[in-house]
Amino acid sequence: MIKPVYLDTETTGLHNSAEIVEICVLDHAGNPLVDSLVRPKGRIPADATRVHGITDTMTTNAPTWAELWPQVESALTGQRVAIYNADYDVRLMTQSHRLRGLSLKLPATQFVCVMKLYAQFHGERDYRSGEYRWQALEKAGMQCGIKLPNAHRAKADALLARAILHFMAERKR
């Protein structure tokens, strides 16, 4: 059985110049390998702070993405990486790399999207497209009866994604 690590990020927004302000990577057992705020190049917009509660003041003494990346890369290298909405987090890692003049060299095949797996597991279809309907992390957790909150903080959300993947694995047996 493949035992993935789990990743979640918090960001400055959804736009193409957004960057990571917090990242957590958990081992398969749920222990943090990386759990850090990240000092962004720009300011954290108020609308992003309203979602995750991370302020510019909180990141003042945090490492930059370039400073933190070697630790993150070490935690991810050679691992399957389970992420709730992997497309988004991988895009934000790529954007954070680009803003710091770095190149992301991890293969896309090592990332597993828990959100897409859960959509198929849950089985709700979009009546227009016929595709499986994606569920928000918080909603998926509630549907599984998981009592962990969707806190919009990297560690809490990585733990919730882990719990959802474990829930699906236990029900597939």
C-alpha cells in the first residue's frame, strides 16, 4: 500500500499572481514534516485574511518561499502527495516558485487529488456535464462524519484531507 504525505497551503488569493503564505506537509501518520508560515513578496489582501486569518504581521519573520522550499522539497521528493484540490495547490507552488525565480521540478504524476477522488467516491453527478460534482473540503468532511474542522489553516486542512482519504480507503475494503 502506498502511504502518501499530505499537503495543504494557504495563499494570498486565487489570482494568477497569488502566492503561498502557509504550507503544511504531513507524513502518512499525520505528523508534520513541514508546518510554516511563509513571508510573501507582496501584501496579504484583506479578503484572503478574512478566509484564513493570516496577516502581514504574522508573516513578518517567517521564511520566504525560496528559504523554505528546500525543506518542502525534501519532504515531497519521492513521495506520493495527497492534496485536497491538487490542481490549485500545485498551481500556487508553481506561482510562488516563479515569483522567486525558481523552477518547480516535481513530476505532476506524484500529486493525487483527494477532492477528485472524493467526488467519484461520493457519486453525485452534475446533471449538465455528467461529471462527478466536487465537494468543498468542509462539506466532504461533514458528509464523512469527520469531526475535524475546515479551519482554512494549512495543518488543520491537511489533517482533514488525510481523514477523508482514510475514510474512503476504509469504506473500499
